[in-house]
Amino acid sequence: MKEEKATENAKQKATRSKSGCFTCRARRKKCDEKRPSCSGCIRNNFACDWPMYHNQTLRDFRNHTLKSVPRQVLQQLSPQSPSQPTELDISSQEKLCLEYILGPFVKLMCPTPAADKIREHIEEQLLRDEVFRKVSICLGNFHNPTFGTVGHEQLLQNALESFRLKLANSGSNGMLNLDTLHSVSFLNFLELTGANRLLHKVVLHMETIFQIMCNIIADGTYLETTIFRACADSFYYNYGLVLLCSSKGEAERLPNVYNVNAIWKALHMDNVHDYELNPILGNKFPAISFINRACYIFRNNIVERRALAYLLKAEIDKTLLTKMSQHQEVLLKSAEMLILNILHRRHDEVDIQKAQFTKKCLAYLQELKAEEADFVIVWAYFICGVCIVLEEEKQQLRQIVKNGNLNPAIYFLDIMLQLIEQSWKAGKGLECLHEEEFVYELHEIVGVT
């Protein structure tokens, strides 16, 4: 009897295919081998690829077939394709919102030539993804000066309802894909730039973005696209400042910066001076990398804190010897101020370095170029502010805010100045960032304007 069962099992194994489609094999997923498309590929909206010739290997597939999938999908879904409707069933205002996203918004998000590539990806997804389309319409409506914020709340509610409905229908695992990454990144941008910014929502979005990115990488479905890197850049861009302003519970939801850097390095997303590979950050990546690490070390009371601070300080000192823009230098020096606070809480030499930093930073803020007045400059402005001791420098900072030298779009700078003035009265400098009440007020300013 046992012999018969063994024979029967052997027959079943012999008749079962060990290959499956190449897409599932690349993702290391079990394939049900249905033709022409297996269930897994249909469920995840992937191109289901099978061997084109006898004994074709997975290596051959990775080298030739997988790399061509995005272009094939784009051709199938592009407006020029006769099978795809060129007109969406949307109102004229919604159409103008999408035109704004594909035009000024993309240019604002990143410079050319990366902007052209991102525009292609956005346009392709707008045609087939209702959730992404609604989020984009909401974002376009909010930022398009023609509309202002007319109907914004209703559009946002529609977008969120569609997002939740899709989540309920596909399950949490089914939502951890590239399309969702783009939608959540746009929602986060909307939250960051909104008038009623809620920092806990920003943290939640960033946590989700990082989780989706890790899921895509772990599944083997990662493809090097400009829009993926733009989402990664956006996450990295906001990490440090959001971490510094977050409550303890919120900070714990954000990933370890060293894990983030390890993933970025493995995917070659840490290239500098390259807007092709870092479409949003470009040559700001090194400076923001130091800021992110400084914030993480400062906010986390871990055993190796001082050792990490010492190593980062040595790395900053070495980097400052190289040729860089004044913008990058100010950002690096502001990160160094946090690290000095960890290594030497009270020290005459540190006071001298802080005085040199505030003098240099104030001179930079007074002559700030329009293209450099972005959200990152809030970091240098705040760190410089709390480090100021001299009365004449305090007056100088007040005048900079009054004159509008900084980006007028960042409309909480004058409110932040009031908090900086509180730190001057207390005379604690960067030590105030260790006090829960001060961090809570900073959280409220950056989080809810």
C-alpha cells in the first residue's frame, strides 16, 4: 500500500511543471501557471512573461525581458494606443488640474531631463489608476493658482474614499505596489504643503512609503524608474526635519536612518550631482544625508549615540574640506551643531564654533538665492536661530524674516521665530530640543499652521 502511495505521489510530482512564468519566478512567488496570464500577474497588473525559446533561463529573462516591461506597458496604455481612450470622463476643471500636475508641478518637483521621464510615468498611471487620478486632481486643484482651495476638502475626501475602497478590495498586501507608492507620495506632498498640516499624518505617510518601497524590493519587483527615485528622494528630503519635530511616539514609527542609507546605497540612490538618479535632491543628497543622520542620533538615546556622533563629526569635518556650494556648507555646519551638542554640552570651543556658524548662516540667509529657498532651508534657519547669543544677531534674524528673504511659501517661519525667541529667553540653546514642551510647540508649528 505504501509503495502504491509513493508511486502515485511520484507521478503527481513528475507531471507538475517546475518553472511557472518568469514574472513570478523573478518575484519568487508561486505561479499557478494559467495561460496566457497567471492569476498572480493578473492580480498585480504585471506583464505575464513565459520563455520565448527552449531552456531560456531566468538570468536571460532578467537581462532582456524584465527590463522591457515598463516600456511595453507604457506603449499599451499611452494615449496614442487605439485600444486606450485618449479622453478621460472628467470635468473641465479636473482636466485643468491634471494639466497643472503634468506641467508646472512636475517642473517644480524636479528639473529636466528627469521631469520629462516623470511626466511620462504620471501620464500613464493617470489613464489607468482611478485612485492616483483623484489624488492628482486634488493636488492640482490645491496648488493651481487659478482655483486656489475651492472644493479642496471634497476632492480630498473623494480621493481618500477611493483609496480606502481599493485597500478593502485588494487587502493590505495587494496595495503594497508601485502604484500605491506614487499615490501615497502625492498624498504626503499634499499634506506637507497644505495650510492645515498634520505632522502625525506626514509620519504615517512616510512610514507607509518606506514599507511599500521595502516590499517592492523584497518581492523582486523593483525596477529602476525615475518616478520611483523621485518618491525615494521625497522621503529622504523630509526625513530629518520631520524626525526632529516629531513626538517620541511618532519618531519611533520612522525607520532607522542607517537602514535607510543601506537600502539607498544598495540601489545606487545615493549618487551625488546627478539629477538623473536623484531627480529631486540632485547635489543636495550628501548634505541632507548628514542632516538625517544628525537628527536621528540627536533624537535617539541609544547606547552607541556618542560613538556615532563622533564618527559623523569626523566625516563632516572631512567633507567640509572639499569644494562645495555655500548652500551645502551651511546645511553641513547646521548638522554639525547638533552633533557638537551631543559630544560637548558645555565647552568654550563649541561656543566659538557656534558663533562662527551663526555669523556665516545669517550672512547666507540675507543673500539667499530664490532657487535655494526650499523647505530644507527651514532646517538651517531654525538651528541657526536657537544657537544665536548676540543681541545684534537676534535683530538680524528678525529682519531677515520681516524682509521675506526666505521662501514666502513657507509661511510658518514668523511663527517659528516666536519659538526661537523663547529659547533665547531660556538661554538653553540647542538644549531646548531635549525638553518635551518645546518639542511639542515645534511639532505644532511645523505640523499645524
